[in-house]
Amino acid sequence: MVSEERPEGLQAWSELCELVDTVRVALNRQLQSEVGLTLAENLVLCQIAMAPERRLRMVDIAAHLNIAKSAVTKTVDRLEGRGLLIRQRDSMDRRTVYAALTEQGIKTFAAAQPAYLRSVDQHFTGLLDRAELLNLSRASSAVLHEQHRATQ
């Protein structure tokens, strides 16, 4: 069923896109300045840090972050070049590649998290009250639920 055009809906969508873009740029700048990581690098490190054995298949990183595999490869290349990650082949299936945190990667990720949380608070959560955050969370969850349901 096609819904009637809703100018307020289009306005909300445009504002949401601008909000996400603006906050991502601000977070990226602040993280680079404070800890020398891009937002993308921090998000990749975060996914791997939360995974069992602090390693995750490259394809799973792409799926969790909803980004292209080529973007994950480039980001992992940079992190590996800095000694924060290593690639590991699965012993049972040599086609499967994992990205795993090194000791330096664990330390760098841990050191970056306070800066990341401060930045998110400064550029997003700290600008909204609790009710606004809850409403935004509920609305986001509802849309995501419907999107996931529609793709299954």
C-alpha cells in the first residue's frame, strides 16, 4: 500500500539525514583530534572488542555496521598497518578471514572510549532530555523493526 505524500514526513526524514551526517562528522573530527582514530575505525574496533575472543569475521563486521565489505577491508587495512588488528584465517575454512584485536588494539580501543562517549554526549545525547531520547529510541526501534521484518 502506498501512503499519501506527507510533507511533515519528508521534512522529518530530511532533518534526520542532516542530523546523522552532522553528528557523524563532528564525532569523526573529535575522535581524530583526541585519540587519532576515525569514527569508522572506532566502530570497527568496537565490534571486534565485543566479539568472542576479540575477533570477528570480516563479513560479520560489514553486516553489523551495515557497510560494504570493501569499506571494512580498507578500515581493517589501516588498523592492521598501525598494529591494532591482525587478520587470521580460519583453520577449518581458509576462505574465512577474521580481524582480531592485538594487545595494542585493546589498549587503544579502551583509551578511545571515554573520548567517544564524551563526543556522543557533547554532539547528541547531551542536547536532548530523557523524554526526547526515549521517544527517539522508540521511533528508531519501530522503523528498524519494520525494515528488518520487510527484508526477511
